[in-house]
Amino acid sequence: MRFHMLTLAAAAVVASAPVHAKTIRVNADDASANESLQEALILAEPGDVVELGAGTWKLTDGLSLDVAGVTLRGAGAGADGTILDFTEQRGAGEGLLVTSDDVFLTSFAVLNTRGDGIKSKGADRIVYHQLRVEWTAGPKETNGAYGIYPVESTDVLVDSVYVRGASDAGIYVGQSKNIVVRNSIATENVAGIEIENSYDADVYDNIAFRNTGGILVFDLPSLPMQGGHNVRVFDNVVSDNSTPNFAPKGNIVASVPTGTGVLVMANRNVEVFDNLFDQNGTANVMIVGYRYEHKDPKYQPLPRAIVVRDNEHGKAGYAPAFPGGAEMAAAFGGAIPPVLWDGSGDAIVNEGVGVLSLNLPDVATPQSEAKPSPVDLRRADLPPALPGIVLPAAMEAKVR
């Protein structure tokens, strides 16, 4: 009955809505804060600001927003003035689900959701800004899968967010186009930052540390959007990705070796450059094909036109966490080279560091047949550099 009355109220307000945008303020100390906030998100109109009061909100149910052009803003200029605490969440869903375009999420924290932290689906021109999503008990298999989770969208900006403890990926962008992930920190997740089955993405000026894997660029089979390509990973600090993998069994990222800096799998036209790598025990950069069974006849499992150049490499390869890795490191004097390639597809590594190839020419060759050897993948004729991503000016204006 309560939901029915809210729906009728929302319809009545829309019918008599004022022409000018308004600010809807909701306070954390409201006795029915969960209902009051959800009601505000239902009653909001395009252009409105839903302003969250300062303090810690004790929420038991997930929230949803399906009105275009709404700003959801916390108190203060950072992510700690307004805290949405879902520790007592009853359902298994996300903390906040957005399904509308031109939404601006800024200046609040989301804690301890049972499912994903903040998810947006089919939400074009969405901006995630100055947010914190965290599972405060640290890495646990029972944590939500994703922290920041935009999917199936065009024009995505993730700027100045902090994510800790996701059992899949802290910052994940999937099946989307025209993406920027920048100025963010991902720590103690399985995957710090992941770009999956997406086109045209820039990932830069981020810190990915103490994850299982720092930054992943994947393309997976049996998804509506395939052929991930044109991804630039640059000017990031990717270090000490030493957290043991705590993903649930059966999850694709459960196979990511602890100690992986950047992992590129089955993508094409990916550039990894001007990054600082250090203390990644398996490898600073891994380039591999997709070596798992699938039934998708259109899927392309090989990495193609992957360029690694002009990075700064610290210590790496001293504790490779894959079958036979310890023996391989011993054979190479205690550590394998910082860049590891399985030998499939096409990779160019113009670096002053070693590259180890497993010499597996295709994904059908069993890994047991690996014949590791150093290789020189340098080439003078690099492919044309990928262009930078340009987002709509209105999106950039929101974060200035």
C-alpha cells in the first residue's frame, strides 16, 4: 500500500510540475530515511537536485532512480559528509540502481551493500564523481561483486572515486562506449579497474594498488556487445597488487593471478603507456588469449594490436601465482620478466625490459605445452596512436 500511494503521489506531482528545477533536501535523521529518500528519487523531475543531508544513513533497502537529468548530491565537497550505510540491507541487490540518462552522482559514500555498490544500466552520459564505495571489513568472498558499475551505456565518466573490497571489480565499465575513468583509487578488490566488452576508453591518472589485479581489459564471449577495442591505459600507478584472489568460484576474475598489474585479454587496439609499475609479483603487464571453453561462434579470443610502451617498471615477476610459476621464476634467476605474453595474437612491447613468451601460438594449445623463453617484441613501425576520448562538454562541466 505504501508503494502504491508513493506511485500515485509521484504521478500527481509530475502532472503539476513547475517549469523550473528545484532542490529536494532529505535528512539522514529522518525516522523513515529510506522511504523519504526513495520518495524523493521518485518525485524528482529532470533538472532537479536531490540533496542528501550530512551524517550516516542507516538503510535497509536498495534505492533506484529512473528519472533523467537528476543530480544526487551529498553534503560537502568530498565523499565523507554523507554516508549511505547498507550494513543492515535486507535484500541482495545493489545500494543504488540508476536506469536514466544524464544523471550526476556526487559527494557521498556507499558502504557494505549485499550486492553491487552503485550500478547504472542503459544510462547514457552518466557521471560518477567524488564517491566512495567500500566494504569496510576488507576483502571477503561475500562482499558485493562491483563497486562502481556502469553497463550498456554511451558516454561514461568516472572521476575521483575510491573503491575497496569488491569481490569482482572495484570500478567496472562493461558493454559501453566512450568511457573515461580517471583520478580514482582502487584497492583491495579482486580487479581494481576493469574495462570489459567496451569500445573507446581512456583509463588514466588512477592508483590501483593492493588488488589481486590492478587494471583489466577483457573481452568475453556470449555477451550482446563484443569486440572490445580502442582502450588506452596510461599515467596510472599500478603497484603492490598482492591481495589473494577472493572472487567466488566460477567467476572469470577468479582466474586472475595474484600479483598482476595490467591484464589484457582478447581485446584489440589497446595501448598501455606512461604508467608506473612496481611490486607486482606475477607480472607488471600480461597479454593473453581467452583459453576457456565457450559456445559463441562469433567470439574472437586473441589479443590483437596490443602496444606496451614507455612505462616505468619496478620490481615484478618475483612470485608468479600461476601453475608452474615458481619453477619458471627459479629458471630465470628468481624472477620472470615484467611483461608476460602467452604467445597468442599480436603484441608490441617497446620497452627497455624483458618479455617472457609462453610460446602458445593459439588458445587451443594447452598451457601444459608452454615453452617459456625471452622474446624481443620491439618494432619501429608502431600502429597509429589511438585518439583521446572526448566526452560531451556538459559532462565535463559538472566536475569542474
